Amino acid sequence: MRKSRFWGGVHPLSGASSGKAPTRALPVEQFVPKSVRIPMNMHLGAPSSPIVRAGERVKIGQLIGEAVGALGVNVHASVSGLVTEVRQAKDGEPASVAIENDFKDEWVELHPVGGVEDCDPQAILPAIQAAGLSGMGGAGFPTHVKMCIPCGDKCEMVILNGAECETHLTSDHRLMVEEPGRVLKGLVAAMRAFSAEKGVVAIEDNKPDAVEAMRGAALGKSGVSVMLLATRYPQGGEKQLIQAVAGREVPAGKLPIDAGVVVLNVGTAAAIADAVELGKPLVERIVTVTGRVAHPMNLRVPIGTSVGEVLDYCGGVEPNAKVVLGGAMMGGCAADSGAPVTKGSGGIVVYGPGEAPEPTPCIRCGRCAQVCPIGLVPYEMEGYILSKQLHAAEEIGVMDCILCGCCSYMCPARRRLAPEFHDARGQIQAERRKK
Amino acid sequence: MIDGAKVLALVFGCLLTDNFVFSRFFAERSALAENKLSAAARIGAAVAVIAAAAAIVSSALYFFVLSPLKLTYLGTVTAVLSVAGAYYLAERFLKVKELLRFDHPTALHALIAVDSVLVGAALLGAQAENFLYGALTGIFGALGFLLAVVLMAGVRERIALSDVPEGLKGLPISLISAGLIALALIGFSGFGG
Amino acid sequence: MKFFVSNPPHVLSPVTTRRLMLNVVLALVPAAAMGVYNFGLPALLVLLASSAAAVLTELLWQACTHKPLRVDDLSALVTGLLLGLTLPPSAPLWMAAAGAAFAILVVKQFFGGIGCNFMNPALAARAMLLISWPAAMSGYVSPGADAVSSATPLAQNFGWLDLFMGKIPGSIGEVSKLMILAGLVWLLATSTISIRIPLSMLAGACLTGWALGANPLGEVMSGGLLFAAVFMATDYVTSPRPGPGQWLYGLGCGALTILMRHFGSYPEGVTFAILTMNALVPLIDHAIRPRIYGHKRRERHA
Amino acid sequence: MHSEQGTASSKRYGLIPLMLAALPALAVAVSGLNGLVIGAAALAAMALASLLLSLVWKFVPAWMRGFALVLFAATAASMAQMAVSVALPRVSAALGLYLPLVAFTCALTGLPDAYDVDHELEDSLVRAVIRGAAYLAALTAIGCVREVLGAGAIFGISLGASFQPMRMLALAPGGLMLAGLILALLRAIQPKRRKEGEGA
């Protein structure tokens, strides 16, 4: 099978020390937290509004936060027990609901739609919306919005993103190996919802066991195939995946559906299968805990569990460690041990403390431009941004940047390119809103 | 009367080795002024057109009017008048006013004060062996000027993003850049014979 | 418990500026060693003088202007070494030092230091020396034989073996083609540079030489062309960004070199050719931009 | 942009704008003698143009004033050129068109602007002479520096064969770089005027 390519890209922590080695063969274990604090802003769009009060008893899967606005997403209780606190948003802290686990593991009454193969395709989307799905790859785009296709557009192909190109993470890998059937059911459901003819599971070639498992599950399913991709970051970026798998580009400023493609994370697909066949909302996800912890693990963690509790279970961390939610290339840092596991966090990676090296002047070596998967020239954009010429930076494409961090990774002068672009995009967006 | 090798030498000389900006120092200020490539090309083109026209007019006046009448000592005044004439012609027919963004009543005064390339070209046009060489000098000199303006604008765009020491910012570093480019263009000496 | 917080990415490629510069220095070692072997002590002294002067000038400037001391990035050493290798072994030491000081001070630091210069410092310094002291810069000595001076190392015919081993009169680092190629292999193997510029420069020289009726391979093998194609034209700061612009730039460098050799009044044109192309780099970068994902070509140009 | 600068530079009377106007002089100011002669010609042209201006200004109609300025400057430059070509024919030939060119641009830049001229006519002659003298000194100094360092001689007298001059300084690249350095130096000397030369 063809190993498709996209532009640029890097091989962070390549080879034996890819960071994935410690957890790639570890089966997923269930983690049971003592308490959870579920934030209301795990998705793109307006935060959900809490509909429970402190002192109330909730069961697993019970709606606790209602979607607000077009890009809103429902939030459900991930453990059963007593609501101890409903915190409103203030000082940059999001609104959240804290629940004390009573370990009774009680579920609310579930309302399945039916089997993915034979249910009413019209009922799939409402089920997904009710289940509170948002993209599990990290960006947190509401799944029902992604699957709501505007009139006139046709989705020809559904791509399941099993690339997992980020360093360290093995959660999607383990999901595909252990539950390929569930993942595939999600794909079939999505294809039926769109009446799409083709479904492709795209997997990097460093996960042969996942490929084998998915191929086995896809056997006999019409229109479904498994595609091998070169192992290169950011293979799993939505735009890069579409370029590699479908051979087309998403037009600038548009969504994948404008290229006739919808991309779903494998984790999201599994959640779709649960939502349709079992009526289960999204209340837990697989998290890879690795790096400088005593026992690296793949855990199935209820949403809202604190990072500190998970890390303690894995052997604890040294003081002042750096705890990254996600992979090394794009993952943000957890400020403290109270940070919750969200629908989008595929991993908790622990690093020792250590300042980033001091940036030195750019030597225009062009390595950043060579690895940019979008075809941008990062050093020029940075030059314009640093000399306060935001307009010039915009002209050469800073708004097209996907913040993958390849340029920062590559830069021999250690310049903080991607964070610079992140801030510049924020400023430009703020200016546009003013107009 | 027209020597092919000589014309070639003249073309190369005017464009590269004897460039109005890099070796004749005619037009340092306008050539070194513009940061934006597009703006530089626009202004440079407008000035180049006037310079070429001035050189042709001045050369024609010198060889067809002043020389026969033995009035060659009026060369400088004629050259300046040619610039004035060329400027008014260009302004009328080519709308250079908008290109140069002049809105000042004494635009001519300002233009000459800034760009000695105009008077320089006109004087040079009158200094050649005959009218043809004078006219060619004007045209290729103007083209060379345009080349210099565009080259310098490109370099200045880069300098604008650089961490130039405070005392050298602006004109000094532009002059040093022009000096380095002139150093490079010395390699073309000898071209065309 | 509070955690340590920083911006992603949390891993960085092991290649730093210093590592890249070190790669260049290592790539220069064979050519330098061969030069010293062929020409003896004077060559070594010239190399030492130019390198030391470059490093010292950079150090002094940064100290005097209260800028962070960055001599440890080795870029000044590279400049000094490159300049020294393009000088004739008979060059006076003060001249080598003056050239290196000019390179660092005027061409590099006046523009803001590393990464800001638009012209290759070593080459600009060589051009300065060439037009300032032409006699001292063209006194080429044959190795071995005592002081047979020849005006131009281009004009004579040498055996292939001599050419490869550097048994010909010429500049210290430019004579041994074999050692230059060894340096090229090292630079490519460590992906310090890409093959684009050296290859296109040699191609440009071959094509132009062929068009002018000269022996294309002879053109490439004579003078400092090979050395410049590998070490000078590939300077990051003064060459276009990676992509088609580099091919264009290389072709221009090669073609101009041969044209200047044949029509110019200086015997070796490679220095001026690359400097001229350096001045054109901002325009090349303007004209040739990579296409951005999801955009049609030329769409963004206002 | 040009117009602002043109009027602005004639309103300010520092050395920097004048030096800018006469940059072409650097092309030929490669020896002390050249610098001296071209500086003297510029001084004479400036003084003459001021004199002419103050004599006839009242009779020039307003719409012709801009043009008159240019004409006066050209006349003064021509006269300076003629004087030099009679007195020093060889130097005049070496300076070529730079002599009238520099004299003309200096005279023009030295003249007050058509609009504020009424207030400044009285002392314009004095100012022209003072500035011209400073300019003369500067060009002579630059010429000497370039002759000594670039050609190993001073006013034509060789400094001996053992001194190896840096010939670049006598050529165009050296002239441009030297001009840049001198400008930077001037700026350092008159820090308050720093912004003035910046326009160009």
C-alpha cells in the first residue's frame, strides 16, 4: 500500500527512543478516581452552563452541563456520587462541577439508537450531539458540528485519524489494538450518517499491530480500508492527513468538508459507536501516562480526574516537574496537580524541570521553512512580528499556521517560533473582530 | 561613427560598473531612501524616465544648438533647463506627479535637491562624444539607476528587520550597503571591451 | 502541587547553531590540512592570522557595544577560516588580519551581527583585499618549487592528480579539489547544507563554459570555483531560502563566475560573482515564494 | 515623501543635509587637491547664488520663484566651473562633470526655500559663506584621508614605497563606505540633530 506524503515535517524523538516505547505494549487499565472536577470548557466554543447544584446526587452519564450556542457541547457526570461544588467561571478559571465518587458505579438510564448497521441514519447525529462528543485529538471541535454538512457539500470520504504522530502518546494505538471492532463501528456509523461511500483508517507505519487489528476488523466491510502512512510528525494534523490520504488540500480558511472529507479521531469514532449502539455519553477516555514517572501506563480515566491523582497512581513525580497534557510537540503544560483530564487529553507526559534554552539570533538557515507542513517561511514571519509589522506577517501567511511546532523544534538558534505565531494570530484575530 | 564594442562598453558601464548610484554617487538619497520594493520601483521608474529624457534633451541641445553656436559654456545651465523641461513634459504626459507623490508647488526644486541623478544624467548626456552616445548614456544610465534603486530596496527591506547598531541606522548603513554592492559590481569591470 | 510551565514544543532537535558552524569548521579541516601540507608554514600562519583576527574582532566589538558575547557560536571562526583559505599562501599576515577584521566589523557587525549581513563576510573581505592590494593578492606560489610566481592560476594546465591533491599554485584552501569534495561529503552527510546550491552553481559554470566554447570541466576545476560553490555560496545568511530560489541563485553564481573570468578584468570572477548574487538574494526571495497549503499560487500577492 | 524632505532639508542648516546634497563630490574627492578645489567651487557657487538671489528676489514674480532658484544655482555653478577651468585646467578636467554638478546641488540646497525666503535674505550670504567653508574643510579632509590611505600620498607627494595603501578607499566602494562612517560620526558629534539626517 502507498505511503503517502505531506510537505515538510520532522521526526522528533525518532527511532528506539521515540517516547512511545514504554507504553506501546501496555494494555489499558481502568482508573477509578476519588473525585473529579469536570470543567465546562473542554471544547471549542462557548462554555457549557452547569445544571446541577451542590449537594445533589448524580449518576454516571447524567447531564450536568448544557450546551450553549452553536458550538456548544453537553457535559456529563463521569462518576456517580455527590456534587460537592459548582464553581462559576472567574479569573480565567473555567466553570466546573466537582463530584465526590461514591464508588457505586451507577449509570443513568441509557437510550440506544440501535445497531450502527441498521439504525435510522437520521438518528445518528442527534445521538452524537446528546452524548457530548467533541474531537478527542486535542482541538476539541464539537463532533456534531463537524458532522453537520452544509447544503450542497457532499462528504465523499470519512478518514479515521489513527496516525497518532505526537511523541509519547499510545492511547489511540492501544484503542485500535484492543477494540478495533468498536472503532470500526464508529466509522460505519459516521459513513452512514453522511452517506459517504469511502471510509479510510489512516495509521502510521510504526504501529503494525494496530494496522493488523484494524485490517481484521475491516474485513468484509464495504468501502472501508486501512491505509499505512509514513511515520512523520505532524502526519495526524487534519490538513496533512487529508493531503496524504485523499491527495487534496483544504482551501485556506475553509473546513475539511469543503474538500469533501471529514476527519475523525479514532477515539471519537469509538465514542460515536458507544453513543449510537449503547446510548452512552462521553465520560471517559484513554490516557497515556509516561515520561519521568515510576510506572508508565495506559489508563482509562473518567473525564475530570485531576492530573495529580493519576500521577500519584503511576508512582508520583518529583517536585517542580513539567507535566504536559498531550505530546511533546503541541501539548500544553498543566499549571498544577489540580488540572483535570479533559475529553481532548490523550496523554500526561512528565519531564524534569528545566528552562528552555535561551534563543540566539536567527541565522536564516531555512530549516524552519523546510519542515513547515503548510509551506510557510517561519523565520520571515517572526522577523515581521518582532519588528511589529503584523500586517506583513499576515500577508505571508501567519493565519495559515497550524501551530504544529515543527519550526520551533528544528530551529538551531532555539527561537520560540510557534509561540510567537500563536500570540500574533491572537492579536490579528482580535483586530479583525474590532473591525 | 557608431562602434559596436563601444556601445556595449557603454551599456555595461552605465548599468553596472559606472552605475549612477554605486560608482557615480549621483542619486544616493532617493536610491537609498525607499524601504518597500514596490514603492522603490515606482519612484525609481519615474525618476529614471525624467533622467533619461533630460539626458536626451540636454544632449540634443548641446550638440545641435550650443556647439554650432560656440555657446558650450552654457552647458550647465542648459542641462538644468533640460531637467526642468523633461520634468514638465513627464508631468504632463506621464502623470509622474502621482508616481512621485509630489504636491508641492516648487516640486522641481525639491526634486533636483533630492536627486542629483537628473542633473547628473543631463550633464553626462552633454559630455559624450556625440548625440547618439549622449542619448544612450542617458537611457542606460537611467536603467542602471532603476536597477540600483530596486537592489537597494531589497537590501534595505532586510536591513529593516536587522539589529543594526543605533548610530548606523538609516542612511549610514545604506551607504555602507551601497559600498558593498559597488564592491561586488567591480567584478564587471572590463565587460564590453 | 505547582508544576513547571513552558511553551511547546517540549523537545528540540539536537542541531544548534554552534553544531552547524562546527560542521563547517570540520568540513574545512581537510582542505586546510592539505593547504598547509602543500605550502608549509606560511599557509598555516595566514590561516591562524585570519581566524584569530576574526574571532578577536567579534569579541572586541561585542564587548565594546555591550552586546551578548556570542563568539562561542563559532561563526566568526568560520568566517576567518574561510577568508584565510581563499588567500594566497604568500599573503602578508597583516593583510589576512585586516581582511578578517573588515569581514567581521564592516560586513557583519555593522549590519547587526550573525544572521543580519546581506553579503558573505569572507568573500566581501576577499574582494576588498583584491582591489586594495592586487599585487599581494595574486602572487601565487607553486608548492614545492621555490617561489615560482604565476600571475593567474587559471591559465595553466595541470595534471588531474596534481589538481586533486593540490600540487598547483593557488589559494591555500582552493587547490586540493579532493579535500574540498571531502568537505562537501561531510556537509551533506550531516545535512548542514543541501546539494542544491553547489550542484546548480557547478551546472551554471559548466553550461556557461560550454556555451563560450571553453572546456566546461576545466572551468569548474580551475581557480576557486569548487571551493566557493561548496563553502561560500552555501552560506545560510546570504543565500535564498530553500527551494527553487536556490537553484536560480546557484545557476547565477556559476554563470556569472565564468562570464567574469572571460570578459572581466580580474582573473578570477567567483568572488565578485557570488557577491553580486548576494545582492540579488532579497529580490530572488521576493520573486519566488513557496506556495502555502490551501492557497493557489500567487493568490496572496497584493 | 520627496517634497517634504526637499523643503525640510533646505530649512535646516546643519552640515548633514548639505553633505547629503553633495554626496556626488565623494566620487571625485579622492585626493586633497580634488577635495579642496571642488569644495572651493561649491563655496563660490553658494555665495554667488545667495548674492544673486538677494539682489533680484524682489523683482521675481511669485510664480517664477521656484524656477528662479534653480536658474540662479545653475548660473552660479557655471561661473564657478568656468573660473576653475581657467585657473586649474588639469584639475578641472579630472573633476569633469562633478564640478558643476556638485556646485549646482550645493548652491541649490544652500538657498532658502521659495516660501520662507523673505525672512532670511539678509543673512543668507553670511550663512552661505560659513557653510561653504565648513564644507570646503570637510571635503578637503576627506580627500586627504582617501589620498593618504588609498593612494599613499598627500597632495600628490608620495609617502614612500614601503607604505602599501588600501586602494579600495580611493575607489567607489571605499568612498561610499567612508561616507556612511562619516555620517555616523557626524551624528555622534551632534546628537541633538540626530533625527535630521534620518529622512533619507
